Amino acid sequence: MGAMLFKSFEEKFRPILKDEFPRLVEYLSAGPRQCIRANTLKVDAKELRKRLEEKGLKLEEVPWYKNAFFVEAQEKVSKTLEYFLGYYFIQDASSLVPPLLLDPSPTDAVLDLCAAPGSKTTFMAELMQNKGLIVAVDMETKRLKALSSNLQKMGVTNTIVFRHDGRKALDMEFDKILVDVPCTGSGTTNLFFWSNKAVIKFSNLQKALVESASKMLREDGSIVYSTCSIDPEENEAVIDYAITQLGLKVEKVHVPGLKYREGLTEYAGTRFAEEVKDCIRFILSTIRQKDFLYAS
Amino acid sequence: MQVKKISPREVEELIKENYGSEISLDNFNVFIRKDQKIFLASKGLPAPLIEKSDYLLHFGTIKKNRKIQLSVEGSQLVGRTASKNIAVLDEENISKFVEGLSAKPRELVGCSIGNFVLVKHGNDFYGSGVLREGYVEGYIPKERRVMKEMKRI
């Protein structure tokens, strides 16, 4: 990160994160830790672990999902025969959390509003045992190809894919909707998009996506909203908009094994709805993972 | 996707003829595209959405003379109960196969030259290839191949 960018970043996030700010900087310097998720549509997770360990890979179970593992030998993970066979997916351990919170069942109709490249879509298909229905949409054709390629490799058969601007509601209703929005990525090592101007631009897009999702949600349905940004404008402000303008309610969630803190209820002189505190926020600097905020 | 729904029985019969495997595709809706590619979808997916979809699981491609070439995923569904047209590859040759190269089989189970064969290593199935004199010609799609410069472990 350049000095100017860091100064601007520090000015914004040190007051928000306080004593956690050094942990964020530590994470941004270190980068993410490799994680793999066993694809139980094709293989038993224990059997996969045994096979990979026999090849010399060191695996450590992710505390919040028993079928995912941190892997030490990063350079080898995409070169194994098991990877070719689609027996596991390489992803950030943090991106396991939104599907776990959405908790899709084999009878659900699920919408993945910004689906590509598909780490969460393929995980949801797995959680649904390839039953029910997933509609996975994204804006960019190139990214849809990556999504389709990943779905094929994971052996997914319950998913429909097409190009669609998520800001426009489909003429359909869903039991569960994942709104994993485009964002500045300020909670990741990829800070190319981050600027105060970009934060506002993304915040407006994110509100439009949540609004569209709310129109397609069945009564008593659930939306999980997630970002890999740590900016309140892209997180708490969007949830506040969902509560005050769209009439959505925030449900308190818990992820066993994951340490997190509650959402901010005030930022830069703006007071958010009290329920916003039930969102979760985490920085995983000790295990070098991304930062996400969720609400459902 | 412009596809036509077909009876699973048609594909099951082809699989039995080619690979001696008695699989059931009853859990799927089976579709064929103009280019003879066969796709699978879980039962219950709405027809209008199938038409709209850019993706369905590619199972295989029907070729001349009632032959069927299987994708990696197709071979994984069929392989467990297959009894013929199986080429077993050793460690060195499976590495070549996943790079998209031709590979020498260690063992052949009920194979004929010129036929499509399931490619097996250990208990795993890696797709299909065509058996030539002394080698299996690979058909791994480019995007699926393990890059040559990446040393496989």
C-alpha cells in the first residue's frame, strides 16, 4: 500500500478499529492463508484429508466448518490429482461463513445474487445435497464462465446460471437469498479499488442489490448480506437502509468457532438502527483471513 | 441453453453398451443439445429456467455408432459400476493424462482399439479417452488440464 493510501486508510480505520487496527495491518501485510473445502458431493472429507496428508500436505481443520482445512503447502494445493478430480475447492475460510449462516436446505429455492466465481454457490449446492434449486446470477459474462466451470468441476446439478443485473428483481420468489456484494475489498489484501469515492459508489450499488433481493424474498425468508469490506458505508449503513427503508429485520446469528464482534451502531456522527449491532464483523488477522460483515 | 429433454433410459442403455455399467439416472432430468452433448440437471428444476441457463452439468457426448465419450464428472458417475472399456493408468501416466497428453495404460479391462475408454487410476475416474495402439489419447478440456509447468504431487 502506498504511503498516501495508507494515511487515508489509517485516518479512517484507526478510530473505528481502535486496538484492532494493528491486527488489520498485520493481516494486510501477511495475506490470506490457503484453505480448502472438501467437496462432499464427490468425496468423504475424512478420506480426502487422509489422502492429502499422505502426500505431505499439512491440514488443520477450520474451527467453524469441519469439512474445510487450512493448508500449509500453498503452492501444491492446485496441483494435486484430487484437485483435478474436483474433490476440493480452494477458497478463503471466511467465505465459508455466508452459506453456513444462510443454511440452505435440500427443499429450498435459493438465489445467489452476485454468484461468480462460485465458491459460495458450490458450497450451497453441497449443503443442499444437490437438491432444491439455486439460481446463480452475475453481471459479467467472463465471470459466469468461471462460475460454470467451477460448478462442473464440483459436480453440481441443482443450479441454474444466467447473466443478470442483480439490481433488477426477477419475477420469482426465493426462500433464501445470498447477497455477497461487489465491494471495495477494504478487508482484503486487494486494495486497488479502495478510495472514499469508491466506498460511496459501492454503498449505493449495495443498497440497490439489497432492495432488489428484498423484492424477491418469500415471506419468512432470509437474506444473508456479506462483504469483504470493513467500511461502515458498505456494511452497517446498508443494513440500516434495509431496516429503515425496506422493512427488513436483522436476526441475531452465531457461528460456533468463529470470533467476531457486533456491528457499529454509530459512525461519523450518524446513528444507525439499534438492530445493526446484531450484524457480525470479524478480522481474522491471527489466522490471516478476510474481514466480513454479515446480517440476515 | 437450447436443449431437448430425453429419456434417461436412452443414455443408460448407451452406458451399458459402452461400459457395462448399470447406472440409474432417475435422480436427474437428462437433456441433449444439437451438438449431441448430454447434460444432467437435478429433478425439479423449472423448464423455463433450464432454457435460460448457461450451465447444466456436462455428462458426455454421443458419437457415431452409439459410442459415448464421458466428461470427468460423467466418468465418475459411471465408473464405479463399469466392467469394460476401462484403461488403468499408473502414477506417471495419469500425470500425463491430466496434462492433456496421451498416456500409456498399465492394464486394459475389456477394451477394443478405437473405442472410448474410461481412464482409471487407483479407485478414481479421470474422464475418458480413445484407445489407440499402445496408448490412450486424452480428451481433457483445456480449462481442466493441470498446467505442465506445475509439477503435480
